[in-house]
Amino acid sequence: MTETLFASVQRAQQLLQERGMDAHTAELAMRSVTGMSQANYLASFRDEISHEMDSQFWAIITELLTGKPIQYILGEESFYGYSFEVNEHVLIPRPETEELVHYALQRANQLFGDQVIQVADIGTGSGAIAVAFKKERPTAKVTATDFSETALEVAKRNAERNEADITFLQGDMEEPLKQQKWDIVLSNPPYIAEHEKSVMSPTVYDFEPQTALFAEEEGLYFYRRLAENLSPLMNRPALIGFEIGYQQGLIVQGYLQKSFPQATVEIVQDINKKDRMIFCEIQ
């Protein structure tokens, strides 16, 4: 006997809730299987579901119940209004990182007006920061680096998917950028301390690439390294912007202030009022 879209989703939501998982993902799974927008789904959720779609839907729910993130199951995520391919080789782009892009674009306008600027995204992963920045400021010349060749393959496909002309360089953090000077350097590096593994959601810890999550020195290694090594690579004026862990602001601010004594280094909070970004404006 067939059931309605709504009944299937409701049953799946109950199973997810019983496991302490996000029940909203059941609706996303159904919309993916049916190819419906949210409006169409809401208008049709009393319709009966075909056997084929029902089996596809429950295959997704079965994977969700293992803890696998919906974005990896569906193979995509939205970021800054653009669609990105994601898989286990790259972090799932998050709303906090959208804020990094938003404030970086705002500051770029203030610092550089409409001039053509050289922008680098270090540790690009899926390419989300680089692609979004390029789409929003098409005249910028954007370069993205990553240590992982498999991550760079994903990022390249995302640049093509969004028709963004970006230069990709494989290498360790700032190393590939030493051939020229930069107006803006952005990075959302690994910043979780090893000891925090025990309190992390298994959905993140078991499925997302650990090299993109964890860093030595209590999660601060990459910030210290970048602060120490970026100075000779920056034009004047210039902007450096990092996403940070919400308890890391003052320490990272100290690293940047030490390397750029004349710069304005500002900690910026995210929409949840947590320290989440740091910007260093160099004159």
C-alpha cells in the first residue's frame, strides 16, 4: 500500500528524532528525491509517493541514520546562494563561513574601491570562499590553494559549476603563494584542538576529513604559522581575514598584531554573537 509524501516524511522524522538527529533532513531527502522546491513540496505533500521514489527516499534515510551528513548523501550544499558539490574529501561549507565572505567583500570595497585586486584563499577545500568571492566581485583575480589534491579536484569542479575563473595551486598553506604579492588573503583553516574530539558530533567526526578539522597547538598552529609568514607576501594596503574558533580570538589577534604592529586587527562576531572572524587591515 502506498502512502503520502507527508506520511513517509513523518515516519522518517520520528526515526531521526529517536536517534537524536536532525528531523528536518527528512524533508530535504524527500525534496531531493522528488526534485521539488519547498513550495511545491508543501503543495504536494498529501500526494501519494511512487514505489520507486519511496525506495530512493528510504535509502537516503537509512544512510542518514548511520550519522552520515545529508550534504554528503545528496552530494551538494548551498553556500552564499551558489550550489557546491561536496563529498568526504572536503568540509561541508557552513553559514559562519558565509559571514567571513560577506565581511571580506565589505572591507574590500572600503579598502580598494573598484580596483582590480589579487585575492588568495588558503586551504580552499570545496572552493566555497574563493568561488563566492569571485562571483560577488568578478574583477578580482582569485587564487585558491589546498594541500589535498582530491579537495582541489572538487574545488575545480565547483569553479566550473559556478562559472568562476579561479587559479588553483596545490601545496602547503601559504607556500604556493610566494611567487607574488597579495591584496587579500582569506582562510578558514583547521582550528579544532585534538582534545575536543570527545565532545564533537559523530556526524562531523566520523565523516568529514580530519585533516580539515584538527590542528596542533590547541588548534592554533595554522594561525600562528600564517601570521608569521604572510607579512612579506602582502601588498600595502592589504587585508587578511580568518575564520576562528569562538574561543581563539584574543590569541589569534595577538599573533597578527605581533607580525603587523601598525595594522588594525579586529575580532568580529557571527550572527550567534560568538567570536568567529578576525580581520587584519594593513596600511
